[in-house]
Amino acid sequence: MQVPGGPNPPASVAAAKQGPAPDGLDGLNRAAPASPPAAPPPPAPPTPIPSQNDDPDAERALVALEDQHLATTMFSVLSQAGYAIDALNNEEEKLRLLQQGDYSVVATSSTGPKLREGITVYQRMAHLSPESRRRTFLILLGDQFKTGDGTQAFVAAADLVANNAGAESVGVLLRGRLDERARVYRAFADAKRARVRRR
């Protein structure tokens, strides 16, 4: 207590006279414990690639790749080449078109994506009829491939192989390989017609 006209008591004495702080107030001057770091938000699901079939006369291509960046690259490459692109949504419908040979180009990998029946699009290609397979140009992508390697393409039963890192160069190779393939199948068809005429 301060005596009028007298000296103020020491702070320690004043605090002692005031008594203990009310509950909850004595910790205000102490640092609050650090709260645990917030959990990071879950990763956003990949944005599906939209189908682009605006031109009814454009040849169709199917892009079936698990890697979203790679799929987007192939989407761009094939769009610039003039194809109407489908992604592998509405699986049943896209596989029906594949089975019919309606896709001029299919870009996929040997590892995925897996279909509901448990096999990959690449494996499904092996079950196409010879006629449908001849109408479909298969681009197979993977880290194990050297872009444009003909031997690797032959072994993999693909028309063109490309390394994932070199996917952008597929557009440069595609036109030449399609022309070469057309010449081979034209010669095959001519030979087949010649055999029929000789019978």
C-alpha cells in the first residue's frame, strides 16, 4: 500500500501483497506451446484430358497414358497433327471404337493404364482383329525406349516407340512413319489382290 507522501514499496513486495494471479492469467506472460504443423492438403486428382471431336472429318486418336504430363504432351502433339483426340474416359465406348479399328492412332505405354478387365490398352491391342490392327498406328511410350528405334518397335509390336523424355519429337516422326506404313500395307494389299486374281 502506498503511503501518501512516502516512497513506493518495492515491486516484489507489491506483487506479494496482490496475491496469486487468477486462474488462467498467470500463463499469459509465458510462451504458448507450439501447435503441431497442419497436415498438407491431399493431392488434387489429375485433370482429365477432354475429348476433342469437333471436326467430324478428322481422323481419331486415343491417348491412354497414366502420366498426366505425358498425356498432355501427346494430346498436344496429335492435335497439332490434325487428329481429334479421345482420352480413356467412358472406357466401354472407347474400347468398342478401338475394337472396330476406328482409331487411326493410339498412344499408350506397356505398363498402363489398366482396364477394368485387368489388362492394359497395349495388351488389348494384341487382341484386335488383323484388319483393325492394320488400321491403327500404335505409339508406345516408355523410359526403356529410344525414340524412333525401329528394332525396339518391331520387338514390341508397335509402329513407333518413343522415350518419355522425347515425347515432343513424336510429331516430327509420325508423318514419315505413317507414310512408310501406308506403303507397306499398300504393297501387302496389292499382293493379296494379285493372288486372288490368279485363282
